[in-house]
Amino acid sequence: RILGLIMLEPDRFFDEQRRLKLKSTGVSEEELNRLIALRHQARQEKNFAEADRIRLDLEAKRIHLEDFPQGTKWRVSF
């Protein structure tokens, strides 16, 4: 920090990097959260075709979903 190289806390820095990568896909964070919620609902209703469609649409935009017991996480690939 003395040299001015790291201006943010590490967690905040990486959150900002994820947001910048997401912005490059053309999908807003609000839209992504909405789609993840719709996919979760579709999975609970056993509508796996709709859940897969949402996942494939996001993958076409370079957004990959990973499901965990705690919820769904996302990452952007280049």
C-alpha cells in the first residue's frame, strides 16, 4: 500500500475484478442473479430442460455456473 500498488482490500479487489469480467459479457449482475434464481426454481420443479437452457445461454456468454450445497457460484472465462 505504501507504493500505491494495492488500493483495495484483497476481497474487495477480487470482487471488483469479477464484476469487470461480468460487464464484458453484456450481462448485468442483477440479470445474472435473476437467471440463477430462475434456474434454481426450474431445478426444484424438476424442469431440467429449462435449467439446462439457462445454463447453456450463460455459457454462450462465457459465464459458467457451479452448483454447491451452499448455492450456485459463477465465473467468467476468457
